[in-house]
Amino acid sequence: MANTYTWNFPNLERKATEGDLSDVVKTIHYRYTATSDQNNADGNPYSATVYGTVGLGDADSGTFTAFDSITADQAKEWVLAGLDKTEAELQTALDETINNQTTPPLVNGVPSGW
């Protein structure tokens, strides 16, 4: 089983001004999704997603990036730093969720003779 991973940043919240800077990103909304190459009983691939928001600190004019110049890779770096996680750690957690879907650690039921 192989999983593919996709980052998505549906929204970046920003302040109009902070000090001498304009359009300062303060919060990043993110989704990181793993999609399996195996399908479930409905024919859809197994998947798992981690999502949330990361708040950014005060803007630093020495390292400031203008809003329209921010790349998805930069947003990813900021999210990982804000979470204090590596991409590999997130992948491991998503892989575990998919593994639990494909091979549940517990199965519900009652004995057939009941």
C-alpha cells in the first residue's frame, strides 16, 4: 500500500497593517491529506486528513514576505514550524490512521450463537 500526500491552504488571514508592513499574514489554515492506493468497500480510496490553523507571531521586517509573494512551500514551512512537527511525523500519523481503516485494531460484534 502506498499513500500520496497533499497540502492545501484554503485561507490565510492577514492584517491590513502591522507597523510599517502591509498585508501581514497572521493565521494559516491548512489541510494535509494522505490518500491510499487501496479502495474501501465503496470503491473509494482510504484517506486521512489533519487540519487546523497555525498562528504566526509578530512580523519581522527583516524576514517579511509580501502577501502576494508567499508560496505554498513557505506556508508549509510556517505550518510545520508552528506545529513543531516534521512532514515525516505528520505522514506517519496519517499512515497510521489509514492502516487502522484498512486493518481495524478492534472489530465490533457478538458471537454468532447469541
